[in-house]
Amino acid sequence: MLLEVTDVVVHYGKIAALKEITLSVDQGEIVALIGANGAGKTTTLKTISGLRPLSAGRIVFEGNDISRMPGHKRVTAGIGQAPEGRGVFPGMTVQENLLMGAYTRKGSVAKELAEVYELFPRLAERKNQSGGTMSGGEQQMVAIGRALMAKPRVLLLDEPSMGLAPILVNQIFDIIREINDRGTTVLLVEQNAQQALHLAHRAYVLETGRVVKSAEASLLLDDPEVRAAYLGGDLDVEGATG
């Protein structure tokens, strides 16, 4: 197993945001986390990437316990993240933003940069443009490309479709599938549960900091409770960002 999260508890002050979360991601998979706003999806990704300390439990990556490993060392170990909100540096060019993702790598990163530009031709066309002047969809491409510059073994994607027009949402999901086809494992947090379950191999449903369901994504698409809560219309799916 590439990534194993076992009985992880995370607190914000006295409030438990994650309550003994257990999940796993195998090499080559796309695994989705779905759930309502505040369910703990983003906190789960931040804990895996080292941005949130855990109170209990353990995280094992490629057989090594990384529960107390600093975030920057997790990047070096092979965990990359494109955060919610994209986090593009507005005063830097597209290429400078991308190169920031390679700060842990030694030597030339020309090959990695060429691969990102192949995946995102629009970024190659606008590599000298300021990141802050890019559209939302283009900034999402920058955020994903920046994470890929570190050559991650697993890519954590937090709400990649948030705020994007439907045509761009489809494009971003096609790119995620292409990234996976090229060999990168993906752990995806996504507000659009329908799209996420169509894309993923397996999925976990989170509610108030707990995993309440896990199965092959195709099975969850047909699960009556999941359909009622997350696939039955715009109310629960479109507004969920947690």
C-alpha cells in the first residue's frame, strides 16, 4: 500500500476535526474523499501533507511512518499537494510559480518543466505572464503543475473544480485522469461528488470528521444514501467545500 492513514485524530483547539480517520491509497489509484462542508476532507489532506499536526494515529507512506515528519520533507519523500484556493503567487510569472514547486529537487528541472508544459500547453504560452492575471482555470493549472514539479508519488488535490465554469471543470478532470494515466497516484477532495465518483477508482465518504462509507466509486454512485445526500441535486454537492 502506498499511503495508509490509521486512526488519525486532529484537533483545532479543543474541537476534534478528525475522529479516528482510517483510509488507504494504493499505487496507481485515484481515490476520492467526498462529504459536506466541514466534514474534514481538507483537514485530512493537510494532515497527510504535514500542514496540520495529528493528535493520535499514524500515517505511513511507502512503508515509512511519516506521522511526525515535517511538511517539506514529505514533499521530498513524494507527497505533493495543490491546495484549496490554488495559492498562486500573484506577483510571480507562471514559470516562476512552477519552479517554486521544484525547490526540493537538485539539479536541472528542465525535463519536469517540459512535462508540465506538455500537460498544460496554455501555461507554456503564458509562461512569462504574472500569475495574478491568470483566470481561475489557468491558476488551477498552475497550482497542479507546481505540485507536479516535485515529481510526487501521490498528488493531493483539494477542490480542483471550485469556482470554475463547467467546460473548465471537464478539462481539469480530463487532466487529472491524464496525470493518473502517466503514473501518478491521486487523492482527490472534490465538491462535485458526481464528477469525483465517475473519475475515481475508490472513494470514502466523510461526515463530521469520520469515515462513514468506503467502497469502489462505481458502487457509491449507486448507493441510495450517497445519492440522496450528495448526488440528488445542487443543494449538497455544489456548496460543499470542507
